Amino acid sequence: MAIYRWGFLPEAQKGDRRFWGVLMMAIVLALGLGFCALRAGLSDPHSVQDDARQHVFWMARFVNPAAFPNDPIADYFQTVAPWAYQGIYRLVSVVIDPFVFNKLLPMALGLVVAIYSVMLGWLMMPVPVAVALGAIFLQINLWLRDDLVSGTAVAFVVPLMLAVLVHGLRNQRLPLTIALLLLAGTYPQCALVMLGTLTLGALPGWWVMKRSPRQTQITVAIAWGVVVLGLLPFLLRDNPFGPVMQAAEAQTLGTFAPKAWSSFFTGDSWNFWVCGQRSGILPQEWCRLMSNHSVLLVPMWSIFSLALPALISFRRLFPLSVYLQPASRLMGQLLLSSLVFFSLAHQFLFRLHLPNRYTEHSLRIITALAGGIAIAVVLDRCMRIFLNPEKATMFSKLGGILGITIALSALLYPVALNAKNYDFPTTNYTAGIPSLHQFLRRQPNNILVASLEKEADNIPALAKRSIYVGSQGYILPYHKGFYEMMVGRLGELTDAQYSDRWDKINQFLLATKITHWLINRASFSESYLDSKQFRQFNLGKNIRKNLKQGLQPVLPEVLDDCSVWQENDLVLVTVDCVIKVGLS
């Protein structure tokens, strides 16, 4: 009975001590999950988080202005990086290396999520179990994928969205202004969603914020000004890499085709509108769980969140629902705002970036907090059955057992994930080859490494040296100038590596000013040409034709003589040596 009173009775007075108990639980959970990510990041100094490879490497320029000279790849990622995201890293780079900060950041952001999720949950329903469950589910939602652990701009989204919701509900203008400005400067898509949410919350009949409607309207007007101010750097900047890709043109490119690196136009309504990584409504990890494992592994609180309106309708059967506060309506307004911008992003494709970015983050918040409330309401009903056994029927007791089992199953969800070999918490750290990156670090800043190998993707982050072209994460198709440059470079490099003529190789090397070439001995076999990269850009067709005609690549002839580093089948050669051999 004492446990029931502690967990299910609503807040009796301001400063309820149970709030602090729930908050401490959420903080401990956030620290535990954050520690898992930190251990993965610090256990190997030659590892790097997958997304951070592209979005953080160029920040070496903050520490060493001579890093990545005349490097269009570094220039591009610096150009498209949001201004507040850049500013945070630039500020901390005065005292700590950006990549070290990148590995520490997820724990700090997880703590922010823990604090604000409890605060928001308490505003929605001041019942400890409901708030605790919502905070737990939100942490799990975030660690199902690698957004938070990436430490990139997307890592700031949920913490800042929660801050906007909490301070918006409380009508606290200064912290609301700071949170909105930071959100607009790190992830403008979600700043628009939050602006729409606040606007809906101030409408007659939709009002959920504290203070008078007049004061609320002033707050929303301030929010509009802050978001516009935060978006100005994006609107006014001149991108040197050309205009944003147009939808009609994108439909003709293989990179947007099904199963390609940047697949968008799937031709399948379910995948396009619901589960598309860039075009669909749902968070991608939910769809991955459904397709790769089982539909039963989709977070059950997302299903319960859909049932919350029905539970509220049957308040006599589920009496805890009467304690739901007007602030909870903000979840519905957040969903509506997200869907509106999702629709607009499809209408103005790529000019508002990717439609999925307007819904996936909101759904993680909504389903976690609403699902926590829904499960708490059901669990309360089950507890009441066992606390009053004389009034309970056998059927109601079975229902109570089932409800308690469901609640416990939700808390054991991470165990089920690991049993199905799903990596939880998801970190996606990639280990490089230490000896290669140590060798390259000893070379001058202005070297340029060319390679068709995936290991080359680690070079900018781990060796802090430039690459001629990268693979999946580096060939982004959203700005025409950059995309065409990278695809052109990839084709030229492929032609040179498989050429049967030295003059063609030398012409390529002299024109590009490449200094080192990382080559896989196995890359000269036909089976190597079946890789996704070759298929997507249609690179292997002519090479296979030449091989069948007996025209063999000449580059393997110099791998031993020109090698300056090698491990297993990977060989690093100097271009000066290759040119010398080619001219002899």
C-alpha cells in the first residue's frame, strides 16, 4: 500500500519530494547509458563515431588553422554545419580537442534529457510512476539509434525541444528564447516544428500555457522573432557548392533510388510514406526493428501512446486519468505541427531538407511520455484490483496480472533487444587501422590521399589528413555542385586505378595533386567490382569489359616498389614513385 501511495497518488503540494526521487532515478539511468557510450568511445583511441567522421573532422581547423588546406570536402561540411553547432565546438576547442569533446557530449546531453523529461512529465501528469516511465522510455527511444551518441547537430535536438516545451508551458521567456535560438542554430527543421507547436498552444481553445492569453501571445510573438533571427544565417548565406537538388532531377539519379546510399524514391507506398529513412513518418529504428527482427520489438509504449485518448474517455474505469493536466494537450499540438511540416517538406522537397526530420524526433518524445502515462493509468487500474480483492472478479484479476506483466515487460525491453542481437545502447563506433593513421599523422598537413577503400573514410577524423573522395557519408547529393564534384572524382579515380595505360594514370595524378594512394590488392579481382559503390554509380561495367578483353590494370606492378605502408591486403603508395615508374 505504501508503494502504491508513493507511486500513484498525484502531487499533494508544491515541492513534492517524490519529484526529486523520480529525477534522481532518471539521472542515474542517463548516466548509466551515457557511460556505456563513453566506454565505447574511449576504449579505443583509434575509433570514431560513424556520423562524427563527416560532421566533426573538419573542426580540427579550430585547433590548427592549417588543417585540411584547399580541401573541398572539409569546406563543404563546414559550410553546411549549423552556426550554433559550430559555435559550441569552436568555444570548447579552446580547452579540449573536438573529438574528445564529441565523446563526452552524449552523457551531458543525456542528463539534460533526463532533467527536462521529468519536468515535462510532471507538468503533464504529476504522478511519479507516469513521469518515471516516460523518462525511462524516452531514454530508451534515444539510445535505440545513434543520434545522441553522435555528438553532431542532431544530438542537440531532443534536449532542446524538451527545453522549449517546458519553458514554453511555464511562459519563461528568457530560457525559452535561449533554447529556441540554439535549436534554430543547430537543427532549423525542429525549430520550425516547435514554433508551430507554441503557436497552436496559444490559440483560443487550445491554450495550455501558464499566465493570461495576452501574456502567452506576447511569448509566442517573441518566439517567432527568435526563430526568424536564428534562421537568418541559413537564409542569407551563399553556398559555394551550388543550389539545392530539385526533386525532378533527383528522381533521375541512382543515388536516390531504392537501396542506394541516399535512397528516397522507393516506389513502395509503405516505405515511402511510413518507413522511408528520409521520406517516412516513423523513426527509422522502429522500421528496422520490424523488418530485421520482429514487429513485437517495436517499443510497446508507442502502441500504448495511441491508446491514451481512449483511456481518458473511460475515466470511471481508469480513474488515474483524471489527473492528466491541460499541459498534456501540447503533445497533440506537437504531433500536428510535425505533420504539417512533414507535408510541406514533401511539397517543397529538399528545399526544406528531408520530410522525416520533421516527425522522427517529435514521435520519440510523444510516444515515450504519452506511453508512460498510458501504461501508468493501466497499471493503476491493475493495482486497485489487487488492493481491493473482495471486489475483484476472476476476470478482473487476470486482467490485472496481464497489465502488470505488460508494464514489467516494457521495463525489460532492453533485455529483449540484446537477446535479439540488437546493439543497445546503440553507439556505432568504427575502429580504424592504428598504424595507418599514425603514419599519415607524421606526414605534412597538405598531403592528399586517394582511395576506393572504406578505411579512407576514417582518415580525415583519425589522421586529420585530406582525402580525394570518400564513400557513402561523404557523397551527399543535396547540393548539386558538391555531389557532381564527388561523383566526378570517384569516376576519375576508378578509371585511373583500373587503367591499363601508364600515361592515363600519370595524367590523372598530375592533374589532381594526390600525394598518396591507398589500394587494396584484392580490388583487382572481378568479385570486388560487385560492391554497392560500384553498382550505384555504374562504375564496374567498363572495367569488367576490359578485363574480359584481357586488358589488365598496370597499377599492381608498382605496389611493392612504391609501398610506404602496408597491412594485410592494404597498401599505401606514394604518387611520386608511381609517376616515376610510369614515366620510365
